[in-house]
Amino acid sequence: MKLRSSSSAGFTLIELLVVLGIMGLILASAVLARPKNAVARVERTARSMAATFQLARSRAMAANTDVVVAIDPVNGEFGYRNAMHKLPKGMSMAVTIAETERLGDTGALRFFPDGQSSGADILLSYQGHTRRIAVNWFTGEPVLGR
């Protein structure tokens, strides 16, 4: 029976930590990188828009007051009047909202204290890819669709 010397095979703890650190940096950069393809951009924007609507609904219910989210398809913006989100360059938005919420070419989506909304149907398009966000007027829930 032959014993190995302590300096022969294997990795040191420092070597393993360096490799894990490099792998962590690569993974973090991949996750934080902006989507390069059209499908990912449309998906990310649709999820951001749905999250904004869900937050507005929650705020309306928590504060027991109406909360309005502005939607501007002409300038490609959505959000609160003091914090608008811009669509990625080249992305378009087709919006169907309640007539009472129209303000010329722009409009709004209103969330009520009971969780209901004025309702909306939004279609995002970018380089031939689309994603739909439907906000149910009765439940106020935003739903992502194709």
C-alpha cells in the first residue's frame, strides 16, 4: 500500500474560491446584461408594465383611493406622472382603454380602492415580436398573454 504525499493532487481552498468568484462574476454579468434579442426585450418590457399595474392596484387598495397610471403610446411611455418609464427605442405600443380615461392621443388606466380598474388591453411590438398585457376591469389584475 502506497501513501500519497500531501503536496501531490487536488486544489487548494484559495484556488477553489477564485474559481467560484470568477463563475459568480460571469453569472452576475449574464443576469444583469440587457437583453439583446427582440423576444427578451418585449418580454422584459411587458413584465415591467404588468408589475407597474400590479403596484398601482396594490397602492389603490392600501390607500383606499384611486391610483392612475398614465399610458402614452405616442411617446412610448407609461407610469406615474412624476415617474414615467420609457419603452426601448423602436418598440411600439397599441392601447385600448376606457373612453372616460382618454386624454387625446394619451390616456390612463385607473385602479379603484376595491381592486377593480378601468380596464386596458396593451399590445407591445418590437421587431416582429409581440406581447399583450390585459388588465381585467373587474379584478384589476394584469395578465400577460401572447
